[in-house]
Amino acid sequence: MKTTIAVFFGGRSTEHEISVISANQAMAAIPADKYDVIPVYITKDGHWFTGDALRDVRNFRDTRKLLEQCTEVYMRPVFGDYNIYRAKKKMFGSDIVATADLAIPVLHGSNGEDGIFEGVLETIGIPYAGCDTLASANGMDKITMKQILQSEGIPVVDYCWFTDKQWDSDRDKQIHNVESRLGYPVIVKPANLGSSVGIGRAANREELIERVEDAQRYSTRIIVEHMVEHLQEINCSVLGDCDEYITSVLEEPIKSGDFLTYEDKYMGGTKGTKGMQASEKRFPADLPDAETKRIQELAGETFRVLSCHGVSRVDMIVDRDDRAIYVNEINTIPGSLSFYLWEGSGIPFAELMERLVRLALKRKREASAKTVSYDQNIFSLGAFSGTKGSKGTK
Ligand SMILES: Nc1ncnc2c1ncn2[C@@H]1O[C@H](COP(=O)(O)OP(=O)(O)O)[C@@H](O)[C@H]1O
Ligand SMILES: [Mg+2]
């Protein structure tokens, strides 16, 4: 019997399209002799669809036409029910379209990479690849992530943060904070997006205000960071779980301006349209051995202290002026699942997918061995005669 893998992608995220590309690459890499793949595409408004047509990225040029060839589906938030149900009930016969054994979320950004979708999978109890809700949420929020890394002694750039309401109610205080603690130039980011959306540089107070107002459109939490002006960006992928992991060769993405933009990342500067492989990078990155080793160590440590799982990519900033290395961010569901970094490290894409499956099953086995409830019904003990006595018992 083959294992059936449901691959989830798309989603309510600014990185919806990137996820479609990543998932199509991943589905093509899953060895067909061992696994059956069920694509589950989540539309931008949160509806789930399945169908073979979802396995060809070219069909996404016309999503209306594509969805006409697909079946709308859902899963029930019931522990142990791995069935995928037809949304529009049939007159006769079963409404079960398929039954999955395992899930691989290939969702980038909000509602996918941030733990929200992982919570759905946890509720169902299906084994799944990648970070759990806690690690995903911690990794997604640029503020929380930096706080954790900092407390574990992992170097991050200096930063300040505030909520949109704090900014609106006492803007001068926040500006003073930024100016006294960081000085200009700074980088302003919404805390929980990806793909450089809403990110900008500010060289003075006027620009800071403009940038924060822009970032506020995307998030309630804003982070302002010291800008490393002469930076070299280096990425490293990590694969495994927090007890046992390996790190990949390094890549150096190339930017066309001040910082890596959406266009740099996915379109090869502003010209190409070929998707992620087209983005410009130096690979493997050309660095002295000692720096390579240090970056791999920091990437592994980041993965470990955030309790990550599966495949992540840790992005570093190296200051060209003094060669200081900072962890910039972790992507817990990286673009293209970082397969090219693993290929460069001697692990083919198919093997990467198999390792993700094995890791998912291992975590499920380990979770099943933990006690989640006491096999004792306190109500049967006669301890409670009503609800009055239970005040403050938790
Ligand atoms: N502190 C910083 N100093 C200089 N450049 C930065 C800094 N932080 C981010 N950048 C630039 O902005 C880009 C996007 O920022 P990042 O934090 O990686 O957000 P995203 O999650 O959108 O990828 C980075 O790839 C880098 O080019
Ligand atoms: Mg980034």
C-alpha cells in the first residue's frame, strides 16, 4: 500500500503565488512509486480544492477555469479523521474524495507558515511535515523570533518594536526610541509578513513616519531595525528536528538595490518571470571556511532554539565592514523547500521529500507516546456537587 500525502498550498497570504510554485516543485519531486499525492489548493479567500489540474503550475494562469475542473473539499476538525470530503454533497454515494495518511503544508507566509494551519493539522491529529504551531508562530513573528534568539545568545541586529496603536497614540515617544537607540538609517518591517512585502528603508524622521505608515497597512506589530548598510546576505538551510539536524551549503542571494525585493526574489531582478530558480544567487556562496562554518553553526542553533522541524532556511546578514554575522530571519517553510541547497549538499529533492515524511511520522509516534489526559473522571468521584465549588481550581 502506498502512503497518501496531501500537499497543501496557496492560502490566504501575500505569498500565495510563491506557494503554488513551491508546492508544484515539491509534488513533482515526491517519488510516485511510493506515494500518492493529493494536491489541496487553498484559494486566496480560504476555500480548499483538489484535482489533478492543480499539479500543473501553468493552469494557474486562469484560476477560474482551473477551479471549474476541481472539486471543493474540506477536512473535519475531528481527531483521527483523515478523510478529505467533498464540499457539495452528492445525492448518492460517499462524499469522501480521498483519505490522507500524512500532510505536507507548502504554504508560505500568513495563515500557513505561522502556525495557524499547523493548528488545524494538530487538531485532526494527522502526521505532517515541518514546524509545529509553536515553532511556526515564533519563527514567523520577526519580533518574537528576535527576542528568543537574543535570549539564547544568538546575534541579531539592534531593533525597537511597537504596535500600530502605540504608534498612533504616542508617535513622538516611538520616534524618540528609534532615534536614540538605533539612529538612521533603519529598516522598517511589518512583524509577520514575508517576501519583503511592506518593508522599507528610512534615512530620516520623515521617511520613518512614511515607512511605519506603510508597514501598518499590513500588520499590527512593527519592527524597526538598525540597517546594516554594506551587507552581504547568506542563507543556510537546516533539515531535521531540534534534537538531530544537518545544515546545507550556503547561498548568497543577489539584490538589485538597497535590499532584496519581491522582484529580486522571484523574478530575477525586475526582468525575468521564471519563478524562484530565476532569482539571482551566488551558489555556493564564496566565503572563507571559518565563516561558512560559523554561519552553519548559527543556522543550526537558530533551528534548535526555536524548536524547528522539517526543513527551514535561516537567512543571515553579514556586515561587510567588520564581518559581523547576524541572524536576520528564519523561514520555516522556505521557498522551493530549499531543495536546491540540499541538492548542492548531496541530497536530491526526492530524498528531501522522503526525509520530511520520515520526520513527520517520527514526531507523530513520539507525540502518541505522551499522555494528553488522565484516565480518571473527576466527576465520577462525587467531588463536585455543583459548579460553585470549582471556582479557582485551575
Ligand atoms: N537590518 C537590516 N539591514 C539591512 N538590510 C536589511 C535588514 N533587514 C532586512 N534587510 C533587507 O531586506 C530584505 C527583506 O527583509 P527580511 O527581514 O528578510 O524580510 P522578509 O521576511 O520579507 O524576507 C532582506 O533580504 C535584506 O535585503
Ligand atoms: Mg527574507
